[in-house]
Amino acid sequence: FCVNDEDHEIFFSFVPCTNLGIVNIYTARLLGKERANELSAEQKLFVRDTDGGLSLLDVIKKHKPTILLGMTAVGGLFTEEIVSEMSSNCERPIIFPLSNPTTKAECTAEQAFEWSGGRCIFASGSPFDSVKMDDGRVFYPTQCNNMYVFPGLGLGATVCGATTISDRMLYIAAEALANYVTEEELACGKVFPHISKIRDVSHRVAVAVIKEAIREGQAPNLTAKDIEDLDSFVSKKMYDPVYVPLVEKRQVTI
């Protein structure tokens, strides 16, 4: 299913009745009307008058997407021809085979990097080893997982007292995460920070979410002093899993 935003043509490949939440943020209609009898009530919200029944490759050739998201649990769906066609649409095609386990991934990291000539931006739902190209370049694919966002999102919303997680908060959280990735990490194929930085990432996300909550008028728990130094405020609210040493106390008798 293809949708347009200001900068990209995005293609979603997913199993019917699942993952509709991912495309819910778009207003474009995604499904051909001739399939209306096959669709659920939720899917019918995305119907439009367009060609239906095309193969994945034909859709890519027609709509020329720059982003390909896979949520089908169909292993090997993204073939060499498909990835090559994606690579002809733009300089840095975004290819995210998000299905798991590994056997269900639409393509592997090695396939995506090799078939795109090392030009793709890659993340996956399953873990993959590093990929060494023939020219000596080494790419380190990262696993796309909500663990990078949800702890900070929950922390920020909880400590400021927000009663609703808005779409804008989700966007701000994702943006804070993306901005944390360094140029060095991007250069070697990573789109997420190293897992060792997860606490710092969660702190960054929480602060960003709180700022958005303040903008929306959803931060009743905060005082002016808290807002003045949000970094310190959030740091003090984070759980530190360090325990005081336990020493056995014995009754001494003489």
C-alpha cells in the first residue's frame, strides 16, 4: 500500500487486518475499491479508486516508493529485483523488513546491502550480523525495536502527569531518538544508538515528551522549578538499579 508524504513515497507491505495502526497517521486511501468485499471494517477506511491486484514488484515500478516497510511474516518477499528497483528510485532507499523471527524476515541485512550496492538505509525486526561488502566497507544493521522509545515515553508522561499520549508525543519521542544517532553510527549503517546508551536515550526521550506535554497543557505535576531544569528533574526520577550491600547482622554474646 503506497502513501505520499512531503519527502517520500512509502510502501507498506503487511498482512491484512494487522499493522493498520502504522498507516493510520496518513490520510491517503491505500486499498483498491474492487477488493471491498474482502476487507474488514477497519480496512475499508483505507479504500480508494486505484489499481488492485498488482504484484509487489509492479507496485514499486508504478509508484516508485523510496521507503519499503515489510510486516508480512513472509520470508524472502523482498527479492533482489525488488531491492534493485527500489534502489533505482532514489540514492538512499529505506528498506525495513520488520517481520520476525529471522526466518520470516522479508530479506536479510546482507541481501539488502548487497542488492542496493550498500546504499540502503536498513533496520529490521530480527537481529542480523554485520555485513562486509566486496569493497571493504562494513555495515552494522540495527534491530528496530520499541524498547528505544517506550521507557522514555512512559517516564516522561508519568512524571509530568499527562493523561493522554498524543500522536505528537509519539512523533517527538521518535525524533528525539533519531537525533541521538551520531554521524559515525549512520556511516556504518546504524539507524539506532548502541544498546549501551539506552539510559541516555530514555532520558533524552523523556525530556522531549515532557516538553511536548507542557506545550499541550498536559503537565499538571510540574512546578516552575521542575520546568526550569528538566534534565536534572528527569534524571532524579529515573530508577537506578544499584543496591546497598547487605551485611548479615549477628547477635554477639559474651
